Amino acid sequence: MTLKNVEFTVLGAGVAGLAVSTALALRGAKVTVLEQADAIREVGAGLQISPNGAGVLQALGLGAGLAQSAMRTQAVHLFDGYSGASVLRLDVAKLRPHQAFHLMHRADLIALLKQGAEAAGVELQLLQRIDAVNLSGGQPCLVSAQGAARNIGFLIGADGLHSRVRAALNGAVAPFFTHQIAWRALIPATPGDSAVAEVHMGAGRHLVSYPLRNGTLRNIVAVEERRQWVEEGWNLRDDPLEMRLAFERFSPRVQGWLESVDDVWLWGLFRHPVAKHWYGKNTAILGDAAHPTLPFLAQGANMALEDAWVLADCLARFGLSDGLPAYQAARKQRCAKIVQAANNNARAYHLRAPLRTLAHLGLRLGGAVAPGMALRKFDWIYGHDVTAPQSVSPLP
């Protein structure tokens, strides 16, 4: 079954919105994407594309673009933040030669997905701010900032953390502040830096860094536990000195990076529950709108890519009515498990003595005895291929 001549409106032109619009258009649908900004761009920094996400990009015909725009990850390396001593190195390129992990600038991923959407015939409409979503009538209705109502044949909410479509399906739910904040920054990279994602761990804080764009830039995400509330969102600037002070006891390598930071962005980390309802009549949500996650497992973009493929696949194979429950059934439990695993990583990175000393010793011993054991722990994430034939079954 195809989706030929079925009309979809996708709210949001981020990773989830552009990916699902392409997946639908490739199956024959007529797709319009509404974006409130004046241009489709991304102000974020780096992200990691693991094999489960890369498989979707490949299936969307964007594999060559991924290889050209991203750096293939050689390793993930955990360090003691204070001494700089190695705790565990996972040589993913050697341990998983058949699987590709990538380091990528978020803006480059957005550009790649936009290129794929346009090539598939998706219509992109900018400056489309939507103030309300009404699902109480016979079909979804969007109300613009100017008060104009627009009836939609089939609505897909890819409108992020503060999704109006999610709220229309589930009601408003207040997020929980984790008492963790994060800074993000980009600095010039040292020429010749390897494509290694480094995690520097300390008591109540950690810092992740890796190179981007063929080693010309270095991405930094630094997380600190604090009681003071910080606004959720990526658009709050901060003084680089605040980040330096938070990590002043860390190793010289980290200090050198932080001294190079001129501009830094700050955001509060909040936990949102996985949505109870992912669909309604002619309506669905995906990505952060359905299951926001903390950035401690590098799976936000990958889950959005998986969602996009599965939603389009279910609608095409099972029809608009049966496809929606099949989509939620295929995705909800997996995404909830990934969200919980990310929460667990946050605690593991921030251990205090003496638990931190014991945990690091255990990681060192495990890495020496069975180098691939720590990576195998996440095979259920990285080895999952939503594009495999018949990966999703219809509900009985």
C-alpha cells in the first residue's frame, strides 16, 4: 500500500519533522511542513548519530550525504575529570566495524534532511507560527498567531519539547527540573584531533567533547548539578567564566578547552514523561514531542529518525487507522527504555567518592578483561534496525 495523494501537514522542521516528511513523501504522500522560523536552520552544536539512526538516513537515500557531512567515530573514551586518567576506552570502529557511529554538527544534519525533503517533493512553508491546535472537531485544526484557522487532513506534531500537538492529545503536563544544567559551546579544534567522543567525569558534573566538521571545530557540552532553577531551552546565553569556575578542578586538557570558549549557551535539564497518547484521529506525534530525553545517551536525534521511519511505514502498510496504534505499539516501550537509560547515565557520570573510585576501578578492570563488554550493554539500542523488512507487525 502507498500513501499516494494522501495529504499530511507536519508541524516543525527539525530532525523529526524533516525526516518524517521525507519518509512519507517517498511513499507517495503529499506533504507540507510548517515552520515558524524565517529559515530552516539549526542553532545547536554537535550530535552523535549511532547505527540505528544512520540506518534510517541510509534508507531515506541520505547515506552518501551523511558520510560526507559527518566524521566517523573512532572511539568513546571515559576519563576521570580531575586527574585526566583514562577510565575506559571503547574503540567502536574496531569493536563494531560493521556498524557506523558518526559525529555531526546539528546544522549539517538539518541541511541534509532538508535536501532530502525537497528532493522528495515536500513543500516547506516558513513563518508559520501556530498558537493553538484543536482536535475536538472532525479533523485537526491549527490556529495561527493571527487567529486564522486552518483545517488539516492529517496532522503530525514534530514540534519539540513544548509541543502543542502533544498537549492537545494528552493535556498539559509540567516537566520536572532535574537540578542539572548544561552549557554548550563550540571552539576551534586542534588540527589532527581524532574522531573520539570524550567524557570527563567528576562529582556532580561531567563534560563531553568531540570534534566536528573534519576536525575544524570541537563541540563541548558541560553538565553541572545545581539547585538553582534554569530556564529550559537552548537560547539562554551565559558567561563563559561560569562554566570555567564549575570545572576549575578538572584536568589541564579540559581547562585548555574551556579557556578557548568565547560564546556559551546555557539550558536547564528537565524530565518530561513519555506521552501516554501518541496519536488521535488523523493526528500523531513523534520525536521530542512524544518522548523528550536527557542528553546522556546521545539518542535524541536517533530516536526521532527511528520514529519518522516507523510512523511512515506503519501508515503505508496498515492504513491510516490501523497504522497509528501499530506505530505507538512499536515505539513507546523502546523509547521509554532509552529515556530511562539516559537518566541512569546521568547518575553514573556524577558519582561522588568513594563510589566514583570503585565504579571507575570496575570499568578499568572490565575494559582490560573484556573490551567489548561495555558496548554490548547497548546492543539493544545500536543493533535495532527499524528499516528491516517487516520490522513492525500489525496489531492483532
